[in-house]
Amino acid sequence: MADIILDIFTPEERALIADLDLERMPRHVAIIMDGNGRWATAQGLPRVIGHRAGVESIRRVMKACRALGIACLTVYSFSTENWGRPDDEVQALMSLHEQSLLVELDEMHREGVRVRHLGRFEMLPESLRRALGDAIERTRANTTLTFTLALNYSGRAELTDAARRLALAAAAGELDPSAITEDTLAGALYAPDLPDPDLCIRTAGELRVSNFLLWQLAYAEFWTTPVLWPDFQPLHLLRAVFDFQCRTRKFGKVVS
């Protein structure tokens, strides 16, 4: 790993990197970001300030993933259930997503980051759809890191949409229902070419999957931390990866 890349890490983080096997990094890390609101409330600040601080954490983690050679990073930024939050918070979150894409796009493109989206795109505000669509199109050929926003996403919605897509194909005579396999269903998901996550991180001490990547997380390793998302640092990512490398992945099989 080049020293110019290592320079983004603190001495403590670099010491932990020295203990990692850089040939056994997780290919895909998925993160359930939790604790923005609690972080802000604890400091007597509006919840939106916590969400803004959370964007800084995403930026730090993206840079760390690039440096470590992690190919894919997916973050759960807004669920379909989050529309039930107060209107002012929802509007602030939509605006924050849009502004972050506009502000960060040039740098992400320079760094070779490919932007992707999981979720029901058509339900997003028009201006956000434009910003997200532009980011996806402009970075389509980038290969350093695939950064996926699970935005207006739910695992159940994804499976429902996949089932509907397959049902329509069957009704049109394009698909034999008796020939449907796990691979057929996986191919009907939002981003079937993305590898399944190897490691799923959840912050703020929560232990729920919260309707996130229900199909794809079947054999992911989970790592949780009480750290609130705005306080999440590359050090925490490195600890998660170290713990990941200490585990034996069995995928339901007996490993001798």
C-alpha cells in the first residue's frame, strides 16, 4: 500500500493495518448507519445537524475503503419506512442527499468512485433524481470503489419488485415459472451484478437488520459497535475488518 495512501490514517490506524492481511479484505462492506439523531440530541442540536455530520463519516469511510482495496461500499441512507418521519426531517434528508452528491461528485469521480443506487428511484424528489442520475451516469466507468446508496430502499420492497418482475415475465410467456431458481430471483434484484456483502457493520449499538439487503446478507459477517455514526472513524472500520479476518466463514458447511 502506497505511503501516500497510508497518510490518510492515524498512527493508531496504521498500526492496526499492519496486523491485517491485505490479501483477505472483504470485497463488499455494507453499513447500517445509525445514531445521527441521537448524536445531535446529545449535543442539544437539531437532528439535521447529526445527519450532516454523518455525511462526513461517509466521506472518511469511503477514503479508507479505497486505500484498503475494498471494492464495494453500500450504505443504508434512507429506508422506505423513513418517509414516516416528520416532514421537515424528511425534506432536510432529501436536500442533504442532493447537495452532498452535487458537492462530492467531482472528487469522487477523480478518485475513481462509481456511484450506484438501490431502491425505488421514481419516488425520490425530481431534483434529487437528477443529481443521482447524473452521478450514476458520470461515474459509470470508474473502477476504484463502487459506492452504492441504499436510498428509499427496503429489502422487502426489493424482493416484492423482483417477484413482480418475474411474474410479469411469466405472464408474458418469457419465463417458465417451474424453471425459477435462486439465481433467477437474484437476477431480478435491483443490482444483480453487485457481489453479496461479506461484512455488515451497524453502529449505535443496535442489533437489528432493519429490512436491509435481506437476500444479500444471507452469509454476511455482522459487526456492531456502540459508536454513533457521526463519531465513526476509519479506526472502527479497521477493527471490524480485523474481526472479520479472525472469523471462519462456513457458509452453512462443515469446515475442518
